[in-house]
Amino acid sequence: MKKGLIVLIMLCIITPSVSAQQNNMNKPRTIFSDSAVIIDSQNGSVLYSKNGNKRMDPASITKIATAIYAIEHADLDEQVKISERASKTEGSTVYLSTGESMSLEQLLKGLMVNSGNDAAVAIAEHTEGSVKRFVDKLNVFLEEEVGVEDTHFENPHGLYGKNHYTTAYDMAKITSYALKNKQFQALFDIKSLDWKAEGWNTTLYNHHKMVKGEIPYPEVTGGKNGYIPESRHTLVTSAENEKLSIVVVTMKAQSKRAIYSDTKKLLDYGLNQFERNYIPKETIFQLDGTSYDLERDIPYTQPVSGKVTQKLEQDGVLTLYNEDHEKMLSTNLIPVKETPIIHSEAVASSEHKRMFFGKELSQQLLLYPFIIYMALLFIAGLAIFRRESYNK
């Protein structure tokens, strides 16, 4: 009986750590792509990163940025006259003919479904008057409106350029921004399309194997692929389930097999090993005598193990880290002039410490009945042991 009691106690004590270890075991350990990232498309939390901030050649996933810029700065019903320059663009095309006209919406479909480089040029010329002007405005838009920090595009289609680069993290941010637009959402998830134009009448099929259904993955809601020799294979994929919506970006894989294998691993991990949480607006932080508060609730996404730490810097930037000490999210706090009463569970220090607010706090409270139960169990076991010793 005593042995059974000890085993029961040990199992109860070990269970929480096993849960955390299981989450760590499910994290993909072998990713073939040179760079990869998962972010929550709703709140921007980074769930996984491998060289996520490394400058990479994006190839045709550039067209995600082209599409959202055009959607926000032009009317989809407008008619676009195809220039000679557009019709002679190299690489993948939808075989546009010089002088023909079609709607901007049709061109955007050709851009996203068949990765038409000629469509990209036609869209750029129509939206801003020239490719150069379009690209200049696109870069400003990406920096100021989307908030990317390490992206610069030389063209609207993704053919090689010496100064045409982005990062997996920036591409995930661009895609997450775009997905908030319903017109873009519709473009991103087109599986096939009847295409009718002067130079080509056919059915177009999405080049992204998960969107097309060639590689079944029901949670996938859209995607865009890319390839040029300099970039190798690149892939952007969005997916959602009842709990989360995520974007996975994989860049510079040496084969299609490798990049889809990586993407599936990351989708499995992102959709199943994380849950959403938030820092309440009422939370107050303090560092070296200065108090900070929040303008709004701060949503973030954490591992199901709940292992998230925080660090507050002198400049008022609060950063959240996962259990591998990888940066998940940063936000600017507001300094307050007068130091209010600080609730112990809402205080941050310059050292990393476990957070005790929002859902994380509720998870801690749930442990209290368990602790009381274990204490009573221990006392009962001790009483039984003493009684048996006395009887002997």
C-alpha cells in the first residue's frame, strides 16, 4: 500500500513536466528550408522561427505584396489596357496580348493562380502609371503601413534583382496584413479558374499543391508558391482551425518535396501546440521606479505548456519569449507620471519571470485544489505508515 501511494504521488508530480516535454518533442527538429517561420495571423505572435530574419530572395511570393497593394489602391472593376512591355515579360505568364483590355480583377486572378509575371507588370503600370513608380510606392507602403523592416522589392513579380529581398518573418507579416482584406482572401484560395483572353483560353490551376488539393490538408485557406534558380523553392501558406489562424513561410528549399514536407510539419505544429491568450489592459508594469500601462488588451499566442516569459526594457518595450527563449512578440508600453498601486501578479522586472496575468493566472489557480489534494493524500499516507509501525 505504501509503495502504491508513493507511485501515485510521483505520477501526479511528474505529469505537468511531461506535458511541457511533450510540447517540446512535437516541435519540428528537421526543417530542410534555409529559412522558415510560423506566425499567428491575427496577433502577429511568432510561433516558430528558423533564420526568420535572414534576407532571402522571395521569387514569386513577391506577388502577395503586389496584389494587396493593387487591391487597396485601385478599383477591381477598372479595365486595364495591356502594354507591349507587359506582354513581353519573361518567366511564367498568362499570355497577355499587347493592346487587349481586361479587368484588374481578372489580372489579379492570373497573378495569384498562374503566377503571371506579365499580369504583375500590367497591374503595376495601371495602378501607379509605371513599374518604377509602383515599386517605389509599394516599398513605402510595406514599411509604413504593414510594418516590415527588412524588405525591399525591385519589381512586382519576383524575378531576380540584386536588391530584391525580404525575410520569412516579413513575408508572414505581409501575408497576415493582406488576409485581413476579404478581396485578397478570395484570391488567395482560388483552386482553379476558367481563363478567357485573346491569347489564351484555358483552365488555370493553382500552383500551390495544398490549395489545389494535390496534397490534402483541409485546414489550408490559401497560398502562393515561387521559384527561380537564385531563390530555389519558396512557399507561403495560410491555415486555420477552430482555435487558431496561422501563416507559414518556408524559403530556399532544394526541392518541392522538401518544401511541402517542411510546410506540413510546421502546419501540424502551429495548429496543434499553441493557444491564444492576452494581457489585460488593466495590467500595470513597473521597472526601476517607473510604472507603465497599456492602451489596450495585448493578445498573444503561447505554447499549450504555458511556458512564456517576459522582459521589460528601460525604454518601455515589453517582449514575450517562448520556452526556447525565442522572441514571440514585442509591444510598447506607456509610461505613467504617478506610480499607482502595483498588483503583485502584474509587475514585470528587468529579469525574465513567469507571467501571472490573464489566462496564465487562471492556470496557476487551477493548481491550488491539486496541491491541497496532494497534501491531504500525503498526510493520510503518513498516518497509515505510523499506524502500521505502531501495530508492529
